[in-house]
Amino acid sequence: MGRWNSEKYLGKGFKSNRLKIIMEEIKLSKKEIAEAFSNGNFLITFPYLSDEIIWNVIGEKVFEGKSEVVHNCKQTSEYFKSVQTNFTTEEIIETNSRVIIQGTGEFLRNGERVSFITACDVYEFNANGELAKISSYCIAET
């Protein structure tokens, strides 16, 4: 994995040099990367994304390539800022190259539930330890 270009993902006007340094030096385990992504903490996962990553949100959309995945993460983060999020992890299964996370997400606005999902994310890592594929299964409560 090469050095992470923080300006590329945080923007040229990003002011926090301290955060840039932390992001460039931190080393997360595969489990920590997967947990962060599943809980919407996308920013810290960006250095670990393969350039050829594929994120398949089953039944909705497929995002191909690091820039497309990062763009979708940023859009999702903007939505998360507009609601209160309550993520619960129910189970984590880890193998050499995969991490599977099952859990729920509740989204509230002004104290009212906007939506509730049950989700399972399957994370696949390549031989370089980069996140190469994500398959997200999300079922919304009706």
C-alpha cells in the first residue's frame, strides 16, 4: 500500500495537518477497517481502499474504482450529518481475507425514526491487504 494522498480525498483546503499526519501513519487491522466502514467512519478507511475496489450495494448500485467509492462515501456522510445514527454490530466473522459484519442501523431526525435497516457487509481484502470488494446487503424495515 502506497502513501495516502490526503489532499486528494480531504481536499486542497483541508486545514488540519495533524489529522493528515495521523491518517498517513495509522495502521488498522482488516477487522478495524471493516468496522469503521460499516459504522459510517469512511474517512479512516480511504487509505486502505484498492484502486480497483468494487462496492456492490445489492439490488441498488455498484460503485467501481476508488474515486467512485470515495465519492459515494462522501455523499453518504453528508446524509449521516442530517440525521442521528445508531449503528449496532451484532456479529463479526473474520477469516484471512474476509470480514463479515452483521448489524442494524437506525436513523433519527428530530427524535423521530426516519428509517431502520438490518445489514450484512462482506469485505474482501486482496493479497496486499487492501480492501478490494464490498458486498452490502441492506433490508429496510417497512
